[in-house]
Amino acid sequence: DTEVTQTPKHLVMGMTNKKSLKCEQHMGHRAMYWYKQKAKKPPELMFVYSYEKLSINESVPSRFSPECPNSSLLNLHLHALQPEDSALYLCASSHLPSGMPYNEQFFGPGTRLTVL
Amino acid sequence: GENVEQHPSTLSVQEGDSAVIKCTYSDSASNYFPWYKQELGKRPQLIIDIRSNVGEKKDQRIAVTLNKTAKHFSLHITETQPEDSAVYFCAASIGYGGATNKLIFGTGTLLAVQP
């Protein structure tokens, strides 16, 4: 399996809802990433997990809560979002072999989130 | 922090012509430069990348050049085809030896190849 999968593909939620986005990969990658992409803009890094531990948080508001329950899964829990949080949320993963400081990031298809 | 500028923002070429997209990065410690292609409604996909110890890399119709002194890198697509039409993002990354690499993306170039 050489793909990153994400569910759901689309999500519409109200500002008081709680929902979760899910990402899965079975390539043995030990780094996983969450990006946010607004229309006609580049992906913007939110969080990075390395060996299931949070290694980078790009000052993301606490209404976004990441979780990495095991080496294949990455979740993003959403609570009390704002309409401006509507975007495409992309998950990515990459290898972390020792001695290799730069590795290709494989992206999932994304979850298109609309906050009403 | 790292900043990546990308030009042009839009590029229209005739089928068979060449296309060139240019990026400039700010952090001299950057050591990895991937290029991603994103079709409408699809995920970004890596098309080519280059490490800082290499000046040029080619893969069929696609080539990337890197000028570390000037902090410039460029994507060259030859013999363009309509299926090359997409948004192209450059990125720069600082690797930390065994740790994650943080990608900073350029603003994107919308390439339209006219048949």
C-alpha cells in the first residue's frame, strides 16, 4: 500500500459541533503531518508528529487538537471551529531513516471542511 | 523563518513549448527543494526534488536547477502537454538529520497548456 488515505472526503459542521478527521498510511512512515490549504493558496503546515510524538505545532489555535494513536494513524479533532477554518485539510507522511534529513512527503487526498 | 517566493503566479504556454517556474528562498540552511503538482481538487504530488549538494536534476521532460549562491531554484518543463496543466508549488526545507523536514511552500504557479 503506497497511499495516504483520509476520511471523510467532505465534512460540513456547525460552530458548536465536535468532529474528527482521520488519516492512515501503511508505508511504515514514522513522520506524519497536518496541513491546511485555502483555495488558490499553498498548503500551510499545522502539526508534525515524529515517532508518534508531537514535534512541531505551528501555533495552531486550540480548537484544533491532533492525536497520533499509533504509527499508522493520525487524527485531527475539531471543536468550536469558525467559518474561516473552512479549508482543505491535508495529511502527509514521510520516512524518518537515520542519516537522511530530507524525505519525500506523500499527501493524502484531503478532507474538504465547511464550517457554517 | 524561511520564506519562499515563486514566479510567475500564472503561466500560459502553447502545447509543445517549454515552461519555466522560478523560486527564491531566504534561509541559506535550506537543503531540500521539492516541486509538487496539484491538479484541481486533487492532492499535491511530488514531481521532482533536488538536494542542496546537486546543481541540476532531470527526469524525462522535467528538470530542476539549483543555484545555492543566489538561493534560486527553477523548474523546467519541455514539450508541454495539456495534461501538464495544474498548479505547481515549489518548496524549501531544512532537514535536521533523522528528524522531520519542515516544508515551506511557494505561492504556486497556475500553468495552462493550450492545445
